[in-house]
Amino acid sequence: MVHVGIIGLGWMGELHAHYLSQIDGCKVVACCDTDAKRAAEFAKKYGATPYTKYKDLLLDQDVNTVYIVTPQKYHYEIAMATMQAQKHMMCEKPLALTAEEINGLRKQAIGYTKKITINFPQRFSIATQEAMEEINNGALGDIQFMRCNFRFSMKKHAQTHGAWIFDKTQGGGLILESSVHMWDAVRYMTGREVESVCAVAHNNEKANFEDNFVCIANLQGGAIACVDMSGWLPENAATDKRFELIGSKGSIYLDEHRHYMAIQSEQKVQNNPGMYTDGLTYKDSLWHSSVAGGVMRFNENFVRCILKDIVPLIRLEDGARASEITWSITKSLKSGRMEKVIYGQ
């Protein structure tokens, strides 16, 4: 049985608890927040033990799995303590804020026998999973280009997520807090590492963070990628998230938030067992939708990995590398030049 203790009971902590409580073989048994009232209300809702100090939760012998859902500036401290307590661990992204922290977690994870994962739900989008099946089957051939567009409204995020979401010193901002999703998607879907980046951005003067940016990246093997993001769509605007991959044999276009996916390939695409066509469309649900989407499937996968002793699809190193890419983007914004992405130094 997977017994989860959730540290950080904001919007995302509540979301994880909602999904975890629906998974067979899993139960939320403890929760922690510095707001004692919130912890008590949360505990009553899920039948869990409330705590106001994460170290007390880690001492709870009934907890074998910890979910770290706090603002990013606390990730390193809590993650280190969780590994020292020998618990399975899910940490929200970005994993940590400095190279020293990232490398400290890498070192601590050497030989670690418990499961560790980072929340990148894009990998568990049905559209992504369908696309990866075709990529792995060779429908695209050699991938040469990937484009990611991710646009949404952060204008109410202070109310829903907390004001830290705009504070870059706490891991907030569009690049540090959000673009890690896209860089993990680039690494996962192309199967290539990001080697260097060059970026431009628009700075939000009121909030003092980059609310729009575009980044061009060189990937291993000569491939390239382009990621453009906006966090400043009008209030209540629909999220816009699209991907395009082009290879030597074919291309894939995903328009997830319009529930559309299209694949074309010279190799033909399987639309039913043994049946192939030139194109394919597929409906998908969103990350956090009422029918669960990628976050629900992410949690189902992690629980299964713990119960079945399977290596998670997303590991600590994936979280580390996504963070390291964003630091090079920030460096490029300051230098105005292409900057090398440095991993593990």
C-alpha cells in the first residue's frame, strides 16, 4: 500500500490529493502546511494526520511516500530530508534553484533504493503518448526540428498559487517555474539533449519577471528547437499549447487545448491494429481537467512504480536537466548571446 504524506497544501497539493485518493492501492495518510487551519481542514477531508512542520511528517512511520508541493525555494531542503528519511518522493518542478542544490540532490540519490519522480505531466498527455508511439515506430525518421508554444494567463496566479509565483528568487516566473515543462518535453520527445540556448524576453515592469519569451536551442546531432511562451494572455483566456516535430520522414503536430492531433508520414500511421493511414487525429484531455488528464496519469504511474518496483518514467535527473536549461536561458537574456547548457557542474 502506498501511504502518501503531502507537504504543501495549496492549489497543486489539493489537486494531487484529489487524484491520489482515487487510485487503488494508495491513500493520503498525512499532510503538512504552515497554516494549521488549512492542515486541519485538509486532514479532515482526506482522513489524514495533520502537521505544521515537515520534519514531523517525515517522522510518521505510516508515511512511505512524500509529495513535495511547496514553493520551489523549499524543494532542496525538504527533498534532502525526505531522502535521508528513506521515503519514496515526488517533487514538484522546478527541482531546485542552484547548481549546488541540484548536484547535492544528485549525490544524495546515488544508490538510493526508493522511487523518485518529478511532476512533468506533459509526458502523460494522451497526445504525447500517441506521438511517442509513432516516433518510436520510426514515423518521423530522424528528428530535425521541434517547436513548442505554451501560452496561458498568469494574471490571477497570485490568488490561486500565491504571490511567490512571480518572484524569481523563489523559483517563480515564466522561465524558471513554467518553461521546464517544455524543455522536458523537448528532451523526451526528441531523445536529444539541449546543448545551447539563445533567448529574448519581454519583462513585466509591474511584476518584474519575464511574461513572454522565445528561445532557440541547439540539440545533440544538429537538431534545433524553438520554445515560445506567454504567461500574460487575457484573464480567463483558454490555454494554448502546441507542439510540432519535423523529421526526415514525417511530422507530428499537436494542438492539445483544441483537442486536436495530426500526424503525417511517408511510412504510414497505424490507426487500428494492422490498419494504416496517411493522417490521424486524436482527442486529448488537459493536464488538470475534470477528467484528470496528465496529472492523474502521472500519479497513477508513480503509484504503480512503487507497488510494482518499476523505475519511474520521469527521474530526478530529468528534473535536474530541465532546471539547468532554464538557468542558461536566464544567462542568455543577460549576455545577449548563445549560451552553453551546463549539466552536472
